Amino acid sequence: MPTHRGEILDTIPDVRDGLTRVERIVLHVLHEAQRERKGRSVPTAMLYGRVLERVDMSQEEVQACLDRLGVR
């Protein structure tokens, strides 16, 4: 459960597209990694490591985020 104002804002979907700040970060990091890998699949472990550089999330939270976004 979020306790700080920033954590609460991270979980509120944006009215423009319905994505939370965290989901947007995950998608951005995924896009960057795919571009670097010239379109090849990005291993989840690599994505998780890069996401951790920007936001504190557990592996389960990242996987749940990817599932919500329909990323395969």
C-alpha cells in the first residue's frame, strides 16, 4: 500500500491514456532496450535491471505491470 505522496501519484492512472507513471516508465525502458537490441526481444531480467535504475519495484510488480500492458 502506498504511503508517501509520490508513491500514491505513481499508482493513479493518467486520464489521457490510463497508464500510471510506473507503467509509462516500464514501457519507455522497454522501448529503449528494444531499440538498442535492434528490435530483438528484451530478456525480462535485463528489463527489470533497467527499470530498477529509475523506480523501486519488485520482480513481481514488474511482471504484473507487463501482464497488465499485454507485453509478451
